[in-house]
Amino acid sequence: MTEKAYLSIDDVARHFGFNPSTIYRLVERQELPGFKIGGRWRFSRELLERWAVDRVSIEHLKMGDPKAPSRQQPTVR
């Protein structure tokens, strides 16, 4: 079975282990990349993965971690 390219609020919440209300709050604050289709939020799996990597990098930089992942753009295949 193939993975969905676009995820719902519930899909994103399950993927990251958050409550759906947290996902709504993040997307309404424009802290999470998403868009609406027919009044429902949808999320690109690829953009969410980039968002997660960026969040980890930012948190490591805030803590002064010299092992923080690089901020290079992922290679698109």
C-alpha cells in the first residue's frame, strides 16, 4: 500500500504523537506548514519532515549543541 502524499490533522497528530488540538493550534499560528482544501487542513508529508528537521536544528542551536544537524536543504530525488 502506498503512503498518502497529504495528511489530515489526525494523521499528523498520530505521526508526531500530539493531540489533534495541538496540531490545530500550531497551524493556526502558522508554525506548522499546512493548507486548506474544502475547509479541511492538509499537510505535505515532505514539508512536515523538513519542518521537523528544522525544529530539531533550532532547538539544538538554542542549547548551544555543537552536534546540531546542519541546516542544508535535503536532496530532492
